[in-house]
Amino acid sequence: MKSFINKGTSLKVFTSFLVICLLVLSSSGFAQDSTAVEETAAPVKTKPVKNTFEGIWILNNQSVFVPQKNSLEVDIQHRFGTVNKGYEDFWGFFAPSNIRLGVNYTPINKLNLGVGITKSNMLLDGNLKYALITQTPGKYPVSVSYFGDMAYDTRKDPDGGIFKYNSQRFSFFHQLLIARKIDDRLSVQGGISVSHQNSVDGFYTKNDSTGKVIFKDMHFDHFAFSFSGRFKLTDVTSIMFDYDQPITKHATSNPNPNLSLGFEFYTGGHSFQFFLGNYAFLSPQRDNLFNTNSPFSYTDKVTGKKIKGGQFLIGFNITRLWNY
């Protein structure tokens, strides 16, 4: 029996198989190329910079940092007496001191709320901080936060010798903070603030043409600016500084600037800051309005009074942060 080979059919089958293979290979290559194009074209999402500062404090000043949502922080702040008396009061350690206890909570993203009480004047305060902008590569070159504080003097005054009106017990503080993390080690921050007091000392003076006018020792509002920074020596140790300069000039009782320099030791939610500085009141509005300690000597241009320098005191901040 003669066998017949269907050459035409075999050729057609082979040709069809070859075409199918080429189509499969082509479609596979096309798919890979398309994926590559899509992956290349996909925009890279940049993330906000983290840990510009480790905590809410830069020695005597607030930082732009707002803890993440559902974070609880407890603060213990202590300021000893000035070091000027030396061994007599052991460089201020045994002098009368000031203490503040505070609690802060972050109920929603970017918003931190806090309360505290200070030994001096038994000052009760409530504060808030909101992160307006967070430094993001290619989008925001800096971080910006707003900080506000309201304080109430709770000292007993049954005969009205200190406060004639209850409104005199209130004081306020507003500050805009701008910071940039330069690199993994260096972060800097600047701030502009206004402090408000509801009551100022003063008296009536005679004016021949109009009768009486009021002489006020100070203005109700006081403007100042601050400059702060941190340099990380190791992953857990940093050197920190802050400087506060009054802007407003008052008739008398002009406050002194503040210069602070110290160290921060940070270990996962726990921060300890130890430093020298001039502020002692542990209230931003009181420190800015009434600081009598000066880092250097100068002559007050308004009053002509010579101010003595070198009036530093030792302070520390202890903070503990829990994330829920």
C-alpha cells in the first residue's frame, strides 16, 4: 500500500504554528515593553521629611514637630536659680526653682493639644500646635507650624490686691514657626511671636492743656523673634541652641534676650534635655514679656539703664511619648 504524504497540509500546519509562535512572542514582548513604559512613566511619590526635631521642645522654645495621631506626651520641666552666686547656693541648684508639669495629646493628624501648670504664679495653661506645612522634597522646602498658648494666673487674691478684674489673670501667646531639616544631622528653625498681657502697670500724669494722661510701663502686645537649631552628634545625642530677641520697645521694664545651649539625649519616645539659658518662667508669654536675666551686658537705649550680663541658669526638660 502506497503511503501518501499531504505536503500541502503539513506546510500549512507548520506555517500556522510558526505564525502563532511569532504572534505569541510578539505579544509577550509588546506586553513587557508596555509594562516597562508604564513603570517608567509612573510618577515617584515623594514623602514628607521625618524627624526634623525629635520632640516638641527645643530647650526653651517649641519646635515645629507635631506627634502622630493618638500620641500622648508627658512633660516635666525644671529651671534652677541663676549660677551667679556660685557655691553659696551650689550654682543655683539649691536656689528657689520653677517647675512645670504638662500633658499633650494628638487627637487628629497635625494637631497637638496640651495643658500644664507652673509653680510660679500657679499658672494654668492650655496650648495647641498645628502643622500647616511639612517639608517635602520637590514640594515644600520648609515645615511651618502655628503654636498658641493661653495662661490663667490661679493665685488666691481674696482682697483684690493683685487683680482688680478677673480678666487681668489672662495672658496669651501666638507664634509662627518655620523650620528646615538641612540633612540627617542639622535642623534649623526660626519663629516670630506676639505676647499679649491684659493688664500693665502705669499711672496718671498731669498735662496742662488736656488734664490727665496715662503713662504705661509696657505695651499690651510684645513682638519677638527666635532662632533655634539642633546638630546630631550620634543617633541618640544632639547639641541644641535657641536665641530669643525682643522687638517691641517699652517705656520701661524692657525684657532681656535669651540664649540657651545644651544637649538632648533621645531614646525611642523618651527625651532628656539639659542646658544653660536665661528664661526661668516656663511660660512663653511671661518669658518674652518679663525676662530679667540677660546673657550679655548692654545699655537699654530707651531707658539708658545698664543691663548686667552672664545671668544664666541651669534647666532641663524630660518628655515621655506614648503612641496608641
